[in-house]
Amino acid sequence: MPKQTAICTYVRYTGPMIRARREIPYELQVSARLIMDELCFNWNKAYLEEEINKAIDHGDRERFIELGLQYKPFIRE
């Protein structure tokens, strides 16, 4: 996995432009990834719940079964 870096450019009113590179700490990378995973998980779960409720309201049994199979990984025992 390539190292992630943040590149900043500092422009002064006089003189040359300065470029600085800084590596993003591993702990920050992991925490950002965990937060993004949780946000995606919650959004996908809410979306599927909404679609399942729509299928129930419309009486669409096939769509309900299809969405129910997609929803199974979101259920924890």
C-alpha cells in the first residue's frame, strides 16, 4: 500500500514558492477508514430498510425477498 502524503504549497508575497510534504500518520489513516466504513454501512442499511418498507407497502413480494437477501449481512446475532 503506498504511503499517503499531504502536499501543501506555501506562496509568499515575495520570494520563491515553497512546497512541503507530510506523511499522514497510520493511526489517522486507520481511524478515517473505520469512520468511512461505518458511515457506508449505516447508509446502506438505512437505504435497504427504506426499500424493504416500500416493497411491503406496495405488496411486491419478489422485491421484498430480493432485498431481504441483500439485508441479511447487516443483521448481527
